[in-house]
Amino acid sequence: MALNASDIGFGYRPRAPYATDPAKTRGRFVDEPESLTRTPFQRDRDRIIHSTAFRRLKHKTQVFVAHEGDHYRTRLTHTIEVAQIARALARALQLDEDLAEAVALVHDFGHTPFGHTGEDALNLKMQPFGGFEHNAQSLRIVTKLERRYAEFDGLNLSWETLEGLVKHNGPLVHADGSPMGKPVPQAISVYSQLHDLELDRFAGPEAQAAAIADDIAYNTHDIDDGLRSGLLTLDMLEDVPLTANILRAVRMKYPKLDPVRIAHELMRRQITLMVEDVIATAKGKLALLQPESVDDIHAASQAVVTFSEEIAAGERELKRFLYANLYRHPSVMEVRANADRIVFDLFDIYMADPRAMPEGWREGLDRAGNAVKARHVADFLAGMTDTYAVKEHRRLFDRTPVLS
């Protein structure tokens, strides 16, 4: 019997009037027939999961390089945690869960090997050629670099998923087109001229849910990895108001609990506290705004899916603590310096001799200008996993820095 979309239902379950409605999607850059079994956003999610870029996240650094221990987060495990929290927020706020999940799953596609260290190093090398920014690189991957389909480059994701990817942290330009802070990366501005992502407006509520889910996930799980590494201790967390209050409650209820379980209890309670705070705060903002459609969310003067002022202040203090005691710890900085060297060396050798890159990446570059060549090299480098970058450096250089 032939499938009928109305019989299957497409997953069009009840949503709030301000949620993004997959039945009213703005479509894809390249028109395609609709799926008989999936909404456009479910189809986006599936394409993201089946992409090469998604698999590469398995061997890309979150904070600690992958080979330092089997239990540290990688970009992939972090991404899955973000998606889980984003779905929970979307469900509570009656948003489209599939769109929130899709944005969460794709949000880190553009990250380089070695985490933010690799991004900073590649951005430095790319300064004469427009710089490098992982969000813009994510857009390049899903609109150009993935090559899986017969009829188009990229994944041909829906407008709503692309808009959420680009603007999940807020608008990029003012109403007059002037940039908010940093200039808009070229990849984003060029694509938006072809397929207007409305860079002066807020992303939909599902993308906002994915963005704050990212904050909740890394603020919590970076603590867990820091404790596991020994760079952080529970006593140090007593000096941070947000974690101190939770630890006090745990120790009062479980005075004989061992430190490992105390840490796990801290993690789960912190996630619960932050998720419940976002839900309550968003519901309060929605009650004031009274949006009748998702367009009212896009046109709002501020994000609606946020922390309360109290939790936001605690989260900022926690970030300052993590930067001072984890991300900038001398042992982490030593690894960062070695990772910088690998990225610098690889960039320089590929620019000097594109034939050093594998077949399929080097064709035509001997005749290309430096700007085109540099962007091509950046695409290749950014797509590398930690392990592949180290392997390439060992292939091309006599001595490779040790990342441990």
C-alpha cells in the first residue's frame, strides 16, 4: 500500500502558536519533494546525523584532547548532551523538538581539531584572508563542503535550521545592516545574500533553546571533566556561588557520601536547576510578550529563552572561574601551545605546497590566488579530527609536539 502523508502524520504534534511550524517552513535553497515520513526538521536532523562532519566530532577536542582519557567529553558527546537538553526545553515550552535537536546537533560542525585552541590558531593564520570563525565554518559545511547528494552540495537544510545555526546566539547586524560587534563573517554574509537569513532578527525559539542548552551542558560538564582531571576540586567549587549552594545542599543531605558521587550529584542538580530556571523564565517572558506566531519571536527586542537574572549572574561567575582555573590552567595552556604549533605548521606547509594535501583537495590550487588557496586550506584543516591532524603533522614533519 502506498504511503500517505496524512495517515503518517509527519510528527506534527500540538505546538504552541509561537513555535516554528514545520508545515509552514520557508523551504530549502534547492527545492525538493517533501518526505512522506518526516517533517522538514526531522529530515534535517537525519541528514545532520548521517553527515561526515557529524562523525568527525567523535575525535575532536572539547576541553581535553581526546587521547588524554576515555571518559573526557569530545565534541560529539558534548553535542549529544546539548541536543538532549534542547529537546527537554523545547518539550516544556511546546516548541518543535526536532528543530531544536537539529540546531543543537549541527551547532559545532565548524570546530577545528583541538577545540578553541585550533580555532584561535587558524583564525590567526587566516587574518589576511577574512579570518576564521567556527559558526561561519559550520554554515560552509552544510551549504557547500558536504558532498553526499546527487543534486546539490551541502545538506540542503531547511531555512529554519540554517537560520538557527547562524543566529542561535542572537542577531548579527542592526536594522540598518551595521554589524553588532564583530563584522559578519564573509561566509555568512555571502550566503545570506543568496538565501536571506534575516541577520538583523532573533532566531526562532527552538534555536534559542539550543543555544542555552549549549551553555548548560558545557558549564556543567566542563566541571565534571575538570574534577576528573584533578585540575579542579570540590573545595575550589565552594568559592563559586552557584556550585557552592548546590554542594552545601548535597552535603547536608548526604554527609557520608564519597567525593565521586558528590560530584555526580552536583552535576545533575546543576543541570536541573538551570533547565528549570530557563523554563520558568521563558514562560514569564512569553506571558509578557504574548506572541501569536513565531514571527513575533523573530521580531522581539530580546531573546525569550534565557536564564533569570539571578542564574545568569551565577553562570557568568562560574564561567570566570572555569577560565581562570581550567581553560587557562598551565597544563592546559602547555597543550594549547603544542596544538597551536601543529595547526600553524600544517597551514604553512599546505599554503607553500598544496601538493602536500591529499588528492581531492589539492587540484587547481597551484593556479589559485592566495585568498582562495587559504580558504581551501582552512576548510581542509578545520575538518580534521585531532588524531588526523597529529598524523598529518607526523607525515610531513620530522618532529611533532606531544599533546599530553
